[in-house]
Amino acid sequence: MTEIDTADGDATLVKRLAALDDATRAMAESRDFGKQLKLRRVLDSLRRALQQPGGCAAVQARAAALDEAGLFRGTDWDSPEILVPALGAAGLRSGDADTVLLEATSELRMLAIATGDYVHPDVSAEDAHQFVSQILATNITMLFTPPSEAERTKQGRLAQLIRDLFRHLGERIGYESVLDRLVDEIWRILRQRPIQVDQVEKMITQIAVYRSDPDVDLGASGQGLDRLITSLFGTTEASREDPGIDVYRSRLEAMDASALQFEASGFARAMHDTGLVSPYHAELLRYLREGNDYLLAEALGLSNTGRDCMLRFHDLVGRLIEEAVHPQTAQCIYGLALMLDRGILYEPAVEPSLWRQLALPLSPYAQERLTTAYGPTPSPSARLLAGVLSMLGLPLGVGQGDNPTCQSARALSMWAYNDPDYLLQMVVWAARDDEIIMHFEGQPISSRESVSGVATTLPTDLDPVSLLVVPHLDRIYAEMGRRCAGRPGDPHRWVNPEFHGWWAGRGFYIDVDVETGNLIDLDDFIRNFYASYHPAYNGYQPLIHPQPAGVAVTDSAARYIGWHAITILRVAPDPQDDMRVYFYNPNNDSGQDWGDGVVVSTAGQGERFGEGSLPFEQFASRLYIYHVDPFERGHPDRVSPAEIEQVTGYIHRSWGADRVPVGELQASPEPAEGSPV
């Protein structure tokens, strides 16, 4: 760029900043009811300024003035202390220009707070620094890659504005904190052991590329990435430099038994440590399947149960590896190992069901769906079989993707967890017949004849089993709801046991009036939940079967977001001997801040892989529907008024605040000591 170009650019920026300052001043001087009339001029001025070189720094310097003028008045951005970094990317990728501009300016405001340029009464510099670091970590590709064609088509010049924004944030906040935050976020997700890890793998791959690029200086940051990178590309000595599958295979063929054992144990350790599987691991398993059973068990990292299961069903395991395990489907190895460790092949119907799956002819439609989602290699049958192994091994790793199908995802998870041969039957019907038939109160419901479900479009961001089965389940679930039309109360009372299985309790409690949305029978609702699920009130009876339940999801400010389907798995004391509810959440990430000190834990409080957990009283405060066995009532009369009051307080301070009939709401008790509001 010549000096003339630079001068012209600086002059243009100065001119556009002057217009922005005038628009900001006019908004600041107007009364509250008139600020909306000034908003258009401010947003137009912001867009012109941010699209100039140096525009981000200039808007950052004006962040306090823009905030105080009322730019964010009446929006979620008006309370920066409750903003969630993970949601920032959605705003920036929005096709709405005003949303992009408000989100970008909000993040520049956070940067100004983090650097001390703006002292905000509700956000500390440390919290703002952490927020910006997390925004960068979860969108790190925007720091190094140009806009894609899709982004350019959807967002036009705003796509480059977003890249300039992230580059400015990265330069000011420092890349070291970005990668360190990214490592923490990846490990947090992996500790939940999701079935779908494609996005995590892409992120690790991209970071590995960045770290090897001499033009990208990342300093000493992201050291914790080494374990993640090597788990995919350099797990063992023979795969250390990522030589390619063909070269690795030739190295395997030249190894003796001792070297092969070293390879096998190395891959198994990495897999069980991270939950990620290297494509080289798949090649090793394919090489070992005809050889030594001991080495095969070593490569899978099996427990004694898993080894016994593998030896007992040797031929089946060999065929599963032959058909399902390929470098492109390597992740299913983890599912296979965990499935063997679960010992479910000893259930009489599971082994023949898997033999049937191996020979299953897929319908043309099922083949097309799988090929469109995953590509032609390996075959659609191999993709589906790999998905089956992953789901049977990781029943709590099922995710609903970006779809309103939490009921269907929960059903798949529950069947994989509790009734695996029924899940395998569902897969057969969906993949072979393009139809699932379930019964509601004795009457058949066909997924082919049920015209619509909860989802308005076909989901595509799912694992192979969910991709085929969920659309059928979604239509059946919706049809069951339609058949309850006209009945008093909530249809889940009848739908859940028919949809999920006989083990769902026929006793049903709800604390929301369907007609008005107001809270009802709160005391009875809480007492019976304690009496049915809390060991101190139910005779220390552990939960036998997972139970469907519904929660009122709230944001980090404890504001109501929506109803959501979850599964109650167990109730047990945590390492601190506090009673907790452990549950499955199908929304792909259980770790969430639901406000008023209610923060869902996914690790460190006695959780098994895939579980979320909350202290019993906090979980009860977000619950609005649950099922029980009506003949196992426990001791509701023993639940103390203090426990009822504690749960009620959480409800009244969150999703129930606007659901109390006039005249009934008394002063809500303060939260327990040490619990922030």
C-alpha cells in the first residue's frame, strides 16, 4: 500500500468516525423512548467505520460511549455479565447485518473492559478477558482462514469484517490465552464422550497445521494440545510422523510380536485417555483381526469382561471389524471396545441382531441419505454398522444436533443403554423398510403415514443411526401427541411410556398448568420427587431403569428458555457425600450454567462418561415433569419444610418467577449460603 493509499484510508476512517461520533451523541442526548429512532443512523455509521482499516480499534475506543448512549438498550447485549461466549458465533454468522454489527460491537466492548479502557460496573477486567479468550478459542479458524464462499454469499462484505474483528481481538488479547482456552474446551467436550467428534477432530487438525506453519507464531501456547494431536496423527512410534496408511501398513507387516504389542497398547492408551481414535488404529485392527486374539484385545484396551466377551464371540467380533472398521470410521473402534466391556453380547437377542445387521440390505433411500451425509467411502452399510457400534458402546454420547428432536435422541440413548436389541430392531426397520411402526394404546402408528414431526426439515448433522431413525421417531412422537389432543393435562403423561418403553413409570407429576402456564401443586410435586428418587425417602432403593423427565432450561441469568427432554439415570452421593442427580442430556453438551448458582457438572463430581449432574435440590428446581412407579410411593411426609422451601426458592427466582398466580407469591427465600444469585 502506497503512502497516498494510506493517507486516503486514514482520511476516510476519520470522516466515518466523525459521523459515528455525531450519531452516538444524538442517541445519548435523546430520551429513552426516542433512542430507537436514532439506532439506524448509529448502526449505519458503525458498519462504515468497522469496514475501514483500523476501524475495530477505533470502535473499541468508543465502546464506553456507545454503551452509555444506549446502543444495546432493550437487548440481551445490554447485560454483558450474562452473555455466553458460545452464542457469540451464532450472532456473527447471522445473515442479519444489524445482529452482526451489535455482536461485533459488544465484543469490542468486552475487549475494552478486558484491557482497562472501559471500567464496567458489572463485568471485571478478568471476566471480560476470559470471555474474549473463549470467543476466540471457539472460533479460532476465523483467525487464520479467509471467508468461505458460503459466508461471502450469505454475508457479503460483513464476512471480511468478522475476520478483521477476530484478528483485532487476537492481537490485543494474545494468542497464548486463545489456544490454552481451546485446549480446555476440547478436553471439556471430550470428557463427555460424544459419539460425534468430527468438529473436535477438525479443530485439532487445523491447530496442528497452524503450529507447523513457520509464518504463524503461536509462541509457547497450547502445550496441552500435544496429547490431542498425537492421539490422531502420531500415537505410536510407527505412526509418529504421520506417514500415511499405506506406509504404516508396510511397517506393520515388518514387525515382530513385541513391536506389535507396543503398537497395540499405545493406541489403546491414547483412545481410552482422550476418547479419540486415530485412523492408524483402524489399520492396526484390520491387520490383527486374523491373528493373535491377545494383541487384538490389547489394541482395544479391553477389561476382563471385554476380553471374555471377545473370545466368546470371536467370529462376530472379527466380522464387525472387517465390515465396520476403516480409517474413515476409526472412531467406531472406541464404541466396539466399550460395547464389549459392557458385556451386552451375552444378552440372548443381541448377538443374532448384530449378525442380521451385518447382512442387512439398505433401501435406496437409506443409502442415499448416508452417502449424502458421509460420502461414498466406505459403503453406506459400513457407515451404518460403525454408527451402531458407537451407539451401543456410548449410549450417553447420542446428540440431537441442531434439531428440536430431543425426545427422539433420548429414546435412542435409552434403548442403547437399556434395551439394545430393541434399538437394533429400530435400525432394521428404518434402514431396510423406510418405515417404523409403533403402537399407542394398542393402535399402530406408521412413520410413513404420519405426515409431520417436531422438526420442520430433515436433520443432517447426526450420527449414522440417528440420521436414519430420528425422522421416523420424530413423526411417530408427534402423532402420539396429536392422538392425545383434547385430553386434560400434559400429553407426556401418556406418550412417554408408550414411546420410550414399559419401564417408564405410569405415575406422572407436573408442576405447570398446561392451560395457563402457571405453577400448580408445587409442594406435592417436590415431596413426591424426593419420596420417589431420594435414597433417604425411598427406602434406599436405587433407580432400576432410566426414567424420562422434562426440565425447564434457563440461561445464566436464570431466565426461562424452554422445555427440554432429559433422562434421569441415577441418584447417588458425590465424592463430598452430597446427594446428586445424574442425568443424560441429548443437547450435545451437558455442561451449562442455568443461573442462580445452578451449574451442571460433567466431570469431577462422580459423573460417568456422558452424564451431567446437579445437587438434588437444584435438579428438582429445574424439573417440571417426571414419572414414577405409582405403587412405590416412598415417604413424602418425611420431606422437611426446609427442603421444600429451598427448592421453591430456586424455582421462584428462575423460570417460575412469572408463573405464580397473582397473590400467591410470597417472598422467595434466599439461596443457600455460598450459592451466588
